[in-house]
Amino acid sequence: MISRALAIFALACLAGSIHLVVRGKPVRLSRTLAPIEVVNTTDPTVDPAGGDGPVVTSEPVQLVDLYAAFAANPLFDEVVGPTHITMREAYILHKAGATFLDARHDYEFEAGHIAGAIFMPSTRLSSGEGIEDASMIDPTRPVVIYCTGGECDASENTAVLLDALELGFDLRIMGKGYDDWAAVGLPVEGAP
């Protein structure tokens, strides 16, 4: 299994490198993402089923009316690209127990990251260092990858490499970056 994954990974790295040299652009994750279904609730910290923990369900979950400050902030719903999710969608997945992967540099991760995120830049995967960690991620939960947002392509590079491992992940890329997430007051760790 590991040797097959490494072979697929090596091919993906080679393909990505050739694409970058020939096209001058990073490889883009091309598959379409499934939409997130809407469920009506007013407080993102309350489980609609009455529990006291985060929403964990096999059904798609979306919180419509988040805190008023979130709803009024244009960053929260700004669409960055067709294969990216908004911060609102990312937050919904965060509350539902999705795995978050931080594709930024180590010093950026250490300075602050989304609460519960795992450090997984493409360099960890391309060196083989992160493959074992990636194989430990629960494939039954969505995986949200983020970086600094905007023109940064680190999250997409990580997504392409994870997709090449064929571990069955439902990969999502957050269009906005960590700084935007923190700026609207969403949960972070390691920040001063």
C-alpha cells in the first residue's frame, strides 16, 4: 500500500513539476466540489440536536444565521474561485468536525493556525515526510486545506498531492486564508 502510494505520489510530483515548467502555473485541483446543504440554526456553537459539543453528523450541515458580525462581514461569504469554499462553508465544516490542514510555512503555522489544524504543506508530502501522517487522517470526514489565500497556491498544491495518494479524502480548499479567518474572529490556536 505504501509503495503504491509513493509511486502515485512520485508521478504526481513529476506531473506537477512538468506542468509548472511548461505552463508557468501551479497544478490546480480540477474536480468539482459537492455543495454543502443548509440547515437553519442561529448559534454556531450549539448542536441543533441539543448536544453540548460541536455538530458531528453524517448529514451535510450548514449554519445559516451565524453571529451578526459574521453575517455582516463580506469576507465571510466572498467566493474566491470555482473549486474553493467560502470561510462560512469552512467554518461550518470546522464545527462539524472536518480535518483542517495548514499548507503554509512552518513559521506561519507556529505563529498561529486554525484551531485543530494539522501542519501539512506540500513540501512535507513531496519529501515523503507527511505521507504517514496523511494516511492517519480519517477519510470519512471532509478535509479542508488552507494557506494565506489570494494568489497563494500552497493549499492547491497540497490538495493535488493528497489526491494523488488516493486515500479517499473529500478535499476542500478554503479560498480565503488564515489571516482572514482570524480577522473575523473564528477559532485559532498559537496566536499571541
